[in-house]
Amino acid sequence: MRNGGIGQDAAVTNAHYPGSTRSRPIFRAIGPAAVALLLAACGHDNVRPGPPGDPHAGRHWPVVAPADPAVANAVVIRALSLVGTPYRYGGNTPEGGFDCSGLVNYVYHDMLELRLPRTSRQLSEYQGPRIAPERLAASDLVFFGSGGNVTHVGIYVGEGRFVHAPSSGGTVRLDRLDGHYWRDHYSGSRRILR
């Protein structure tokens, strides 16, 4: 980990992950004001809702505590901070833009100095357990595709939402797994952090 460790205090940990007893200092990598702004943004309507009358739009997503909540939160906060960055095929930096796997690689390398496979297909085959949708925890990777082929990846941030770089001409954004397209093309998830 960088900057002397990434952490958070026990009150924040218990609020987001009930039952966790870890106690750490507040994020050093990101200022407290930036953390508050990013967390506040999670509750706004920047998330694309499901279509009107979509029975899955109100699905309950259980809160599953990651093995290390502080590290998972660091990944989530960094991913959220990149919302709005332009999409660019093959892109892997905030300055040059991101494609889906470039975003995942950048976030995990920037926060944890972890090198991951480059493509969404390779990421779906990477070490770590596959996770059922009801067991998703913050920082898990979610995959999409069709016909058994994985073609897209995002980072799960909680409450049925994920950050991803979806398409040419677009930007990194926050979407719901229950959205019509994403629900129909969901192909699994994998836990990178243990």
C-alpha cells in the first residue's frame, strides 16, 4: 500500500460494514473532504435507473463486508473519482481516457500497486473466487457479455451499482446492475481482494 497505508476509522467502518472491528486512521491517500464529496455523490441521481416499471429496479442488494474494508473502500473511492473521464479504446490513464479493463487496471495499480491482466476476458479468468450476485462486496469485479464471451468489466461499489467505462464517445460512469442491458448481459463476478 502507498502513502503509509490506507485506512479509515472504526465508526466509518462499522457504518458501512456492520460487525467489522478494524480500526484505522482516515484515508491518507485522499483528503477527508474529497472522501465526503465522493461518498455524497453516491446517493445522487447520477446512476442510470432501470426503465420505468422495471421490477428489478428496486432489488435489495445485501451489504457484504469485504475482507479488508479499508482497502476495498480505497478502490471504490478511486473508481468513483474517475467518473466523467472520457472513454478511449485501449486507454489506461485519466489523462488519456479509459476502456473498461484499462480503468480496472489503473484503479487497482494506483491504489494497491497490483498488476492485473489487461483484457476483460483475461480478468474474468484471473485468480480469486467467483461470486454470486447476492454476495458481491465493494471492489469485486463484475463481468458482462453474451454467448459465453466476456466483453466488458466494471468495479462493484455497493447497493447494486458499478463503475465502468462503457463505450466510445462516452465517459466513465456509475450504473446499476439491475439496468435492462446490464442485467441481461451479466456473466459473473470475481473477488480480487481477499
